[in-house]
Amino acid sequence: AQRVTQPEKLLSVFKGAPVELKCNYSYSGSPELFWYVQYSRQRLQLLLRHISRESIKGFTADLNKGETSFHLKKPFAQEEDSAMYYCALGVLSGYSTLTFGKGTMLLVSP
Amino acid sequence: KAGVTQTPRYLIKTRGQQVTLSCSPISGHRSVSWYQQTPGQGLQFLFEYFSETQRNKGNFPGRFSGRQFSNSRSEMNVSTLELGDSALYLCASSLGSGQAGELFFGEGSRLTVL
């Protein structure tokens, strides 16, 4: 069975500080990992996916299959980064089903 | 292009009633997925429809059902409502082919069961 664990419910940092949102997954096959974000009063939306290996809004995430992790990082947090972040796991079967973690609320203070 | 549209946005029902929620996907998207979001359990997958066929189902009782129409619009139904069914129900659409792709979410339908 697939499982995604985000150990922190809340992460509070000051503006300019580095940020790391943790995500661990459990899946026996080849995973496809995503980070979704929900800003206040907005829809849940894709932030980035591991297969793209890109940086979005300064965020990066590297898939570590050995540690089964997909942590989200940003070197210098901004106030506008405050949001709910969800890590999600997809399977490479052509389906559009994602298993989500319970989310981490990131609060960036001035 | 227009985003995913869900109706109604809010509704209140009593125990034992049934409810139908509607979702219109982004034009050209053939896959529609439904998720239940609660504070305690987070986002839980209900089911996914692709070209009018249910191709994946989550671990929910049979009271939860859905369907997809030829225009890709989807409905989900919950019968014999229970207090625990109170939640935000999110619909997401995607192209639905190839690898697990980007999901585009609606704003959700917030169901309160009294």
C-alpha cells in the first residue's frame, strides 16, 4: 500500500531563513512524487514534480529513493510562501490517482 | 480557459439523506477524480473516472458512488448520510493519459451533515 508521511503539521520560520518541508513515502514500485500548495483562499495547485527537476518560486525537491524521501527546500523564505503544502505520490500506471500526505502549514513571519 | 467548477459550493443535509455533487472539468480533460478532505484525515481519494469508466476506487463504503458523462462532467453521490461525511469534497481533472499527471482542483463542495 502507498503511504505519504509529512511529520510536521506546522513549520514556522522568519523571512530569509531556509525552509525544509519533509516528506517520506512508502511504495514498492517506481514512485512519481509531487508537491502541491494551497495559498489562503485559493485552490490546491501543483507546485512541482520530481520528474521535471525544476525550481518553482525558488523551491526545489530531490527524490531520494534510498531514504524514500522527497523533501521540499527553499534557501530564503518569503512571506508569500506562507501556505499549506502537501506531498503527493502517484503510481506509474497511467492512472491519475494521488496519495496525499496530511500537509504541513508553513508560516513565514516578517 | 475555465477551471474546474464544482456545484454546489456549500450544502447542509441531515443524517439519512442523500446528496449529489457535480464537477465540470477543464475542457479537454478526460479524467475526473474525487477526494474527501477533513481536518483529521487530510485528502483521501474516493474514485477516478476516465472516459465514463471508473478506473480506480479508494477505500470508502458503497454509500459513496459516482459517474461520468460523455462530456466528462462527473457527479458523486453519497447516500444515507452520516455525521462523519461532513467534509470538503474536492474534484480534480487531468488529461488522464500516460503517467500520473498534474491534477487541477476545483474549489470544493463543503458538505455539513447535521
